[in-house]
Amino acid sequence: MEKLAYSKFQTLTDLTKSGMNLFLHLVFLSDEAGNVIRYSYQSAREELGMIPQSYYNARNELEKKGHIRVNMTGNITIIGNSLSEIKKGYIYLNKNYYHSEAFYALKAKVKYLILDFMYNSGVAGRYVRRKKELVSDLSARLNVTKRQIRNYMQPIRKCMDISISNGCYIITPKKEYFRHKYVQNPKEVYQKHNVKEVLHNEGFQCTDKQASDMVRVLRQYSIKGSDLVKAAFHNAVIGLVHYGFKEIQLREVRARKHHKQAVSVPFFHKLFKNSFSSFNVVGKAPQVPETLFSPFVYNRGSEVKAAYAYTI
């Protein structure tokens, strides 16, 4: 989901830097229902540069303040970013600058101002408002002094042109910072994240490139029918886990020793083609769960360690 509802964005005024970074990234990784499968501290370290303690502190902050909900299995649900709210107005997060180290390093309130200015710039490409009105409004929203608002404006000048004319602020985002998309297909980012998290939890070592190669089949076969392709993809992931660890005890031993089995992308493609061919012959694919990888979500509260459960 590359869209953040503006109504939800307005509630992010009191987040820390790590909390803001994590929330924006979780929104970007979520599906249309706001669900994120098992965002682990390993992913936070690779994608956001967070150490484990910073990740858990940020996640607990977001949960405590009512921005996310974390269930027993570690799945995360974004609260308040529904499609109905997005239709009223949204901030587009698929910008290269929003996923850069320079943006991550900014203070949370500076990020808030950048996102707010981008939203208000709209199609006109600039935001014009009376100086006193803008500073007073932002001061009240962020619960800081007017002097602090002016100080927050300084780092923003790097990515936005800010000038004053006839008592008005004229704020224009620089095209070189906001022109380029972060990814061409945001849905593939969500699917790639799910593949990596699921396989990692199942005892596999899956690199970013391997996950990309696996997800690419969804785009390559899209003309064949989305439900059919999703079912074949889902079945191939199940087959990969099944053939990788035919014995549950072996999986548990490797998990305890932190020894991950290398995933075989060619074998995955073979399983996918076999599944797709068999479904295509029959002409009716099995029902695809609403959350594509939900059968893999491990039910940690169960007494039977091999049990799996649908969640979210």
C-alpha cells in the first residue's frame, strides 16, 4: 500500500524518529486491508538500519499509541488507514526520497512537515499560505513553539524551495527529490516481503534477489488470470517448504541452531510450473486465502508445534 490517508497522517504528531520511520515503512509494505506479515527485526535492520532494541521500542511505541495492532503470531495490522479514509485524501509514499538514508536521519517532526507540505502542494506543485497562519497552525498541531517550527524549516530547504513573498510562505518541492518512484510495482514489494519473512520463519535463508526472482512469476504469468497464478504460487511455496523439511524434527533442530537451509529458486520455478499446469488442466484453481501466505503463519500459542493457523 503506497498510500497513507491524510486523516491518519495527522495523528502522527508525537512519534519518535524511529517510530515514524517504522510506521511509514509498514504502511508501504501493507496490503489493502492494512496487514503486514511478520515484520521482523532482521528486516528492520536490513531495510531501515535499526538495531533490534530500536525496532522493538518503535513497534511498542506504535502499538501503545494505537497506530498498529500486533497479534500473537507477530503479524501487524495498520489502524486507521482504510480505503474509505484514503479516498478522502492521501500522501503517496512511493517516492525514492522517502526511502533514503537522508530521510530516515531527519527528526520525526521534520519528516511530518515534509509530508504535509507535499500533500498540500498537490497538482500545482507548490504550497502557498500566510506566514503567521502556517506557523501558528503547525505550532499547535505539533505542540512546539513557533521558533521550533522555523528551526524545522532549515533542513527542509535541502529538498524544498522555501521563500516568503507578500507575507506568505511559498513552498515548492524540488523535482530531483520527489520525481522518481521508489519501485515501479509496489505490490511486488509487499509480496517479496511476505516471501522472505515466511521462508525465513520456515528455516530457509532467502536473499532479496532470490525473493525478487520468485515473485517475478506473478508478473510474468499475470495474463493467465490472477486467481490461477496466485493459487499456483501459493502451492509452490507450500511445496518448497514441504520438500525442504520433510521431517518436522529436522526443521526444529535447524531453527534452534540458527542454521538456515538455502532456498532453491530453480526448484521453486519447477514447482510453480507444475502447479500452474495442473490447475490449468482442471480449469478450476483452489481457493486463494485473502492473505496469500496465511497458512504459513505459525501459531505460537498452540501446544502442537506443527500446527498452523489462519490469522488476521
